[in-house]
Amino acid sequence: MDWTSIVVALITGGLAFLGVLAANRKTGALIAYRIDQLEAKVDKHNHFAERMPVIEEQIKVANHRIDDLERKVDT
């Protein structure tokens, strides 16, 4: 076995390793971005879920007021 083959194999292996590192870095960045987007959607949903009981209570009060007004008009 001559030294040229060993050097070529080491260079090829090193470049392949650098390629794998670059690909993993890019994939990691994409995963982090997608997780951030998903967290934003979850936060938006949670905010909506917190507001729904308030809106339901306001609708309930409005319906009672409408019922009271209808009773006054009917009498």
C-alpha cells in the first residue's frame, strides 16, 4: 500500500465528514425554525382558549339582556 492511497483516503474521508457536519447543521437550524413556528401557533391557540370562556360569558349576559328586553316589549 502506498502513501498516496492513504492520503487520498484521508482527504476523501475528511471532506465527507465536513459535508455531514454541514448537512447536520442545516438540518438542526431547520428543525429549530420549525419548532419556533409550532410554539408560536401553540401560544396563539392557548391565548384563544383563554379568551373563549370570557366570550361565552359575555354572550350569556347579552342573551339574558335580550330576553329581558323581549319580555318588556311583550308586556
